[in-house]
Amino acid sequence: MSTIPFSDQISGLTYSGLGYPLRQATLQRGSTRGISNQFTSEGRATLSLDTGTALVCVTRENV
């Protein structure tokens, strides 16, 4: 799963159920910090975002 900031900045990005969990992260447009995360063996993840707009991409193998 990848989270790509569309806004200049997104903040409060939190996800769990992924190999690299984030808590209240702030990402700038162009940041690669939210790219190429993997689902854990549970196969389920949660994502929340406080401010900004982001594109979330999930590959077919993870659906």
C-alpha cells in the first residue's frame, strides 16, 4: 500500500496493520515515506488522516 500526498502537506497520517506503521506522521508532497508498505499476515489495515488530501494505492495482490 502506498500513501501519496496530493496537498503540499498531509498531517496526522496514522496506519496500522502494515509492516511499517505510522502514528500522527506529517508528510510533504514528494515524500517517499508513505510508499511501498506491506500488509501484515492479518491482511487488514486501517488508515486515518487529519488534514490534507492523499492518494492511497493498494496493489491487486493485496486486495
